[in-house]
Amino acid sequence: MKLNEKKEIKIQNLTKFYILVLLKSNKEVTGYYILKKLDEDLNKTASPTYVYGFLKSLKSERYIEDVPILKSKRKKGYRLTSLGKSFVDRIFIRFNNLIEVAIQSKLAICASCGVKLYENYHNEITNKKEMNFCCKHCAKAYKDSYNSN
Ligand SMILES: [Zn+2]
């Protein structure tokens, strides 16, 4: 761990996150490819200014480097440096943790009384949906109220 580490680039939206995914899953990418994939995969029309601005900030941190694309002299590609790879891995782990928290918080509440569920909760199929309850009594109460409606 470095002592005076400066603030890391913030990845606060899906567009930036997906650009990192593209950088990680391809040997090299062009700005054009990124714009095309954002549109195709996420239905997002990102502005070239935004995408190139983000690439520029990655480059100034030495997370990516230019790769000349031979087919066209005017085109430039980018690839992750080893510094960039570990940055992307850190971001992915952070997102993975966030997603796990989001999924768990969805599951871990009694559908009847709303109490938080930790481990030994009661799981039942109610009205074809798998639901979580704190106990059998809550499951019954929930079913009773559902059926009386
Ligand atoms: Zn309950």
C-alpha cells in the first residue's frame, strides 16, 4: 500500500464501467468501437467527447496506452497497461460487492413482517413465487392475507 495515494478515477455510471469492460475483454479498442458497442449492447448513445474525455483521463493515469492500428493510419487504439489492469480489477471487485449487497438486501427481508433475515429463514413457494419469511407463522399470515384479498 502506498501512503500518499491520490484519489482514484471515479466510475460513477454504467457508461464508464462498460468502457472498462471493453478494455479488459479486448486486446485493444478504438474510440469508434467503444461508441458502437455502447450503442449496440447498452442502447446508449454516448457523445464522442465524453468517451474520449474518459479515455484521456485513463491515459493520464497511465492506465491505458495508445496502440497504432495498422489498417488505418488515422485511427488509434487503446489497451490497458498492467497498472490499468489492476485498476480495472479493483473496480470490478467493488462493483461485484455492490451487486451482492443489492441482491442480498432484496432477499433478506421477511415478506410478511419486514424483519431483516440473516441466516436461518423460512423459505416457501407462495403463489408460484419463492418468498422469504422469518418463520412459518409469518408465511401463513402472508398467505392468509393474500387469499382473503
Ligand atoms: Zn416475519
